[in-house]
Amino acid sequence: MTKRVCALFAALLLTPALALAQVEAQASAGSGAGSGSGRAGGASAGSGANTQATRATTAVAAKIDDAQSRFVRTMTNVQIELTLTDQAGSAAPEKKTVSMIVASGSWGKVRSAGNVMPVGEAPYVVDLNVDARPFVSVDGPIQLEMTLVYEPPKGAADSRQPKQRINQSQTVVLASGKPLVIFQAADPTSDRKVTVEVKATVLK
């Protein structure tokens, strides 16, 4: 009787421990399944977001390629002629011309400088610099990016005035062989006026 009572008592003590172990095992299994499902869902959501971002990037790249394909970038030369008219008051206008031949999509740069040494005054430098880059479109018009720096000599009427300086950058669309006045400026310290006309011609 004593041995049976001890065995029964031991079984009663072990039963709660076994039950607790089973509960913990089930909880661990449920947690593992839940976290695994959550990771799978997160991965699916992340994959969807990455797909949308890839599609958006591809669409932007396609638009850029389409815009660039409208221009002929190589094997096409363009003659660029810039005529600058400088007039002070009622004096006869002075015209200066810059001409260059540039390949479509490439920069052409002209640097022209000279020293002026007026009597009784300090010498100074005058500049005429032109940077131009044409893009010939497949439809015919030419898109021209241009920068002009012009520092003319001081005229007799404004010899006491500070030297004028024009620094201008712009992008225009031109028809091949047709001149266009793209810039007009007045000196804020005198009645001097500067006009810039540009012509771009596709060479065949």
C-alpha cells in the first residue's frame, strides 16, 4: 500500500508540470507560426512597393529617352552667327560678329579680349566671350543654349562712366537659317544700348 500511495502522489505532482510544458509548447508553436506569417506578409508588401518604385523609375527613364531621341546629337554640324550691335546715344551703331561651327550636342566657345589704353587714364581690358551649344531636332528647329559676356570699351560720350558689362545666358529655339533678336539691353548709367541677334544654320 505504501508503494502505491507514493506512486500515485508522484503522478499527481508531475501532471501539472506536464500540462504546463504542453501549454508552453503550444504557445511557442503559435508564436512561431504568427511571426512567420507576419514576415511573409511584410516581404510581400515590400516586394509590391519595390515593384511600383521600379515601374516609376522605368517610366521616368522612358520619358527622358523619348525627349533625348528628338535631337540629333552626332554627325550634324551647325553654323552659329552672333551679331552684336552696340550704340551709344545718337552715334553710329558698331557691329561685332562672332561665327563658329559646332557639332549638334557639343559646346563651341570663343574668347576674345583686348587691352584699351586711353590717354590720361588707366588701361583696361575689353572682352567678348560666347559659349554656344546647339541641338538639332528631328523635326527641323534648333534648340540653342548660349552664354554671352561682353565688356565694351567706353565711348567718348561716357568716358567718365564706369565700364559696362553684360553677362547673359539663355536657351532659345531657332529655325535653321533665320536670324532672331534674342537680347536687348540698356546701360543703366548712360543711353548706350546693346542688341544681340543670332542665326543657326544646319550644314548639310
